[in-house]
Amino acid sequence: MLGALAATGVQVDRLGEDYVVAGLGGPHFASVTGALDLGNAGTAMRPLCAALCAAHGEWILDGVARMRERPIGDLLEGLTPLLAAGGRIEALGKPGYPPLRVMARGLSGGRAEIAGNTSSQFLSALLMASPLAQTPVEIAVKGDLISKPYVDITLSLMRRFGVVVERDGYQAFRIAPQTYRSPGAVAVEGDASSASYFLSFGALGGPVRVLGCGRESIQGDAHFAQVLEKMGAQVRLGDDWIEAEAPCGGVPLRALDIDMIDMPDAAMTLATLALFAEGRTLIRGIGSWRVKETERVVAVRDELRKLGATVEEGPDWIAVTPPAKLLPARIATYKDHRMAMAFSLAAHRAALEIEDPDCTSKTFPGYFAELGRLAAR
């Protein structure tokens, strides 16, 4: 994302752990043509595509081979009715997939429909770009919306930048033309999805306390603490911290039948943690796994089986029954950061070799170093 912003002429300076972004006062990019490489970052590809449509220029958006397998057609269908005259978006390869050519002439406004059952990022992208349209935008969500907490994060941050969105639950949104205004400083919460790994290690022993998100968090994955409680772990929360510890009396964690549609990333952590639970854990609402950095249902299934688990799967569910004893295994990561981090949990009771550990650099470059410090304690 930083590389793409630089390529469009947005100035971003790093000051230690902080970043300073020089706002453009609207969609007025200094560089109005070029090819942007988004790697395998869907969270960069989708919102940036929508934001560029609000400007004037022509760009090609592309990424790695897996990005070309990740659907974006729902977003294109939502954006197309909002494009000003002369604007269009073309898929240069397979229809509905990157690479894309964005020929932007601004957003005129109007009514858009967006599917809600593939990725909440499509709706978030439309929401963030809509205030830049010339006339009001109405967005209707088709079907049930998955990952609702991520849309809540989007709306919360838009409010902090002075943009008001009228809404009818998660089915309809109305956004008048508005100007984003910097609040001056924004404190970014610690990543609750990444916190889930350390909290799970706490639930297997502990206690482990994670700082940077807690009961005041706006992230849906912070509710993973409640999942651990349902499994029998001891959980304590502060405003900006969460602590987890194994169940009292040395009893094992309990298996669950649970819908994780609102926190699909943390659901991967649960799938591995199920190796330590008593009984069959059924995780539902994970259809979005199939269009992530890899086909996660298949990847998680195959790697859990290497460890000796009995694994069943369906279109949007996976069931895990642990073996009597975990087998030593070499875990493939499929260039997927969350595969590497989630499966590190199995090292609690199995000898593991994790391929390509550096794939965690996408969201947590120091993950295994931090894990090593935790283990040393």
C-alpha cells in the first residue's frame, strides 16, 4: 500500500513507529498514470481501486499470481453505476479478477448494489470512496453481510475523519458528498487478529497478557477472548489489554460448535487450537476462507491432517477432532501469513517445521522472534 501511494504521488514519511501522511484535500493524485503492484494485499487492492475511481487518471492494478485468483467482480459491479461519464474499469485477464485497468473520471454518485457474502472489504471500499462523489450515494447490500465488525471499523474511522454515514443496519447506507478532515493524530490499535495467537498460547498455559487491544477495542477479533472463555480458558480484560490462562484444575479446553462469520481470521487460530480441545470442534461461517491469500479451507484441512487430526469440511465449515497424540510435521504455509502463525500453536505439543516463516512479514514481521521471547519466559 505504501508503494502504491508513493507511485500516485502521495507523500508518506516515517518517523520511528509513526507515519505522517500529507493529505491531498481530495482525490487529486500527483501522478495520474502508472502500474501499481499490490502484491497479495486484498486490503490494499479493494479500497485503492475505489479511491482511484474518484480521481481523474488511468492506472493498472495488479499483484502476485494468487491475487489474480481472488475475486473482485462484486466491487466492480458496485462501482460501475457510480462512475462519471467516460470512466470505466476493465479486467485485463479473467473477468471479475485482477489485473484491472482503472480509467477514472470521478464518481458522479447514485445508487449502488454490493454483494455482502464474499468479502466485507467490497462494502468498506465503496463506503470510503462515496463521500468523494459529486452527488449522494446510496448503497444497498445484497444478501447477508459477512465480517460485520470490519465494516464497523470502517465507519468508526470515517467518523473520526469527519464523514457522516446514514445507515439502516447493515443493509443500506447513504453518504452525502463530504470532505475528509484530518483529526491530526490517529492511534492505531494493536492487531486483534495477531493477538489471538498469543492469547491461545495463554489458554494452553499462561497467563499471557496482550497489550494494545481490550474491552474498548473497535475490532471484532477482540471478541476471540470470549471464544476462549467458552472453551473454558480463564480470561481477564482491561481497557487496552487482554489476558488468557489455561482452565483451572488442569482440565482440557472444551470443543465448540460456533459460527465465526464475524471473525474469519481468528477462526484459523481456533482451528489449530481445536487440536487441544476435548471432542469435535465445528467452525461455521468460514466461506470467505476460500478466497483469501490461499484456499484456506483446503490448506487448514491438509495441514491439520499432517498432525494426525480428523478433519471434515463443507462449503463454509470445518470440523476438527484431535488425535490422541499430535504427530511431528512439516507445515506448508502457501505464502499465507496466517497459516504460519496459526499453526505455530501446534508446537505446544508437537515437533514442527514451518516452511517459509518470513511470510509473516505481511502483517507481523517479528512474529517468531516475539514467540521465542514468550517461550523463553
